[in-house]
Amino acid sequence: MMLHFLLALALLSIEANGFSWGSKCGYVRSSQSETQYPPLTNRKSEIKLCSFNHKNTALSQGLRAGGDTNDAKGIVKKNKFVHWYTSYTKLVDEKPLMTQSITVGLVSALGDILSQYIEANVAGVVFSFNWLRFNSFLVSGTLFVGPYLHYWYGVLWKVGRWGQEKYMLSKRYQTMIQVVLDQTIGVAIFFPAYFFLYEFTEALLSLRAPLLATATGKIYEELIPVLLMQYRVWPIINWLNFEYVPQNLRILVSNVVAIFWNAYLCTKVA
């Protein structure tokens, strides 16, 4: 799945640059003629040729604009960022549930890597990577957290539109309602479910029966501290998110913050 996702992003990025394997990588266009390269038998050579042509084009644009080589290289880096960004947003528009779920799964996994590293350093022990825990957060993030946030953010967006159409609420009042709903109903549903889903996922991956008593014990022990901590972090983040970020990119913005939040949350859920 991840290989397909990364390949799709790469191909979309190439297409966003104005390239296609037939028309841009295989031909050199000039004002007088159109010359076709000999067939390339090595796929890696073909990819390198495309990258080389694109990079040279960006470098030439920077140099023609009066900049030096460093300025031109800066343009190349900026173009790559813009193309990856547009490719990602295109995937979000075309396949929002899949894209956002995979994004959340990766963010959950990254948060666990950071969490495991910090835990080892604080405890003063040699860092030993826990693959079961990593995979459990990756799977639970992809199959539960991502879909949950996708549909829940959709509900909040509809609530905001409903308030605007029925009561002519301003953007600020819509945001206030969305944040209040998210920090009350949203967290009340999400956190208990997440504790149980993580235990179920870890049990499935380790080929054992899920221990509901373990998840219940963690909820009684960790839920209140988690809620108190999240009220220090997420209200302001969600306010800015709902107020200024387009609806289809809100999960991505949340996930940037969530890398660090998950580093904390992983210590409570695992």
C-alpha cells in the first residue's frame, strides 16, 4: 500500500511539472525540429533523464532571471516543494479518505518513533526499537484515527455551513461552535475508542487475544491526564485550523502538530 501511495505521489508530481513520459522525456523540442531520443532500455536512466531535464530548466530560469547558481538551486528546491504540495492536494481531492488515512497512519508511526527514542533517553537505557508497537500505531492510525478524523472533520464542516446558511453566522462564530464540538463530543468519542482499538490492533499483530481489561485499566489511569494535556494544546490549534485552513487540508495541518502530540500520546496508549 505504501509503495503504491509513494509511487502515485511521484507520478502526480511529475505530471504537475508538465512532464509526461511520452512527450517530454522522450523528445527534445526546438523551434526547427523535433528530435526523438533512442529508446531507453533502462528505466532508471529514463527517470534520471527526466529529472535532469527538469532541473536544468529550473536552473536556466533562475540564471536568466539574473540570479547566481545558488539562487537557481533555490528555485529548484522551491519548485519541488510546490509540486509535492500540489500533488498531495490533488490526491486529497481525488481520494480524500485513502490519502488522509495513510497520512495519519504515517504521522502516528513517526510519533511513536520519537516517543520510543525519548523514553529510552529519559530512562537512561540503550534504545531498542519496538517494531510491534510501531506497527500497531501505524495500523491503528491508518484504519481508525484517519477515517475517524476524515468523517468527523466533515461533520464539523457541515455544521459550520449549516450555521451560516440557517442563521447567517459569521466565520468566527462558526469556528467557535466547531472547536467546542470537537473538544467535547469529539474527544469523548475518540480517546476511549482509541485505547480499545490500539489494544485490539496490538493483539491482532502479536497473534493473541485482545485483553479488554488492559484497555479499560489504561483508560481509568491515563484518560484524565490525556484530556487535561490535550486541552492545553488542541483548542488553539483547532481554532487556527478551522479559522484559516481550507477544509481539505485541515487533517494535514493537524498531523504536523500531531507528530509531537503522538509522541506524548504513545506513552499513554501503548
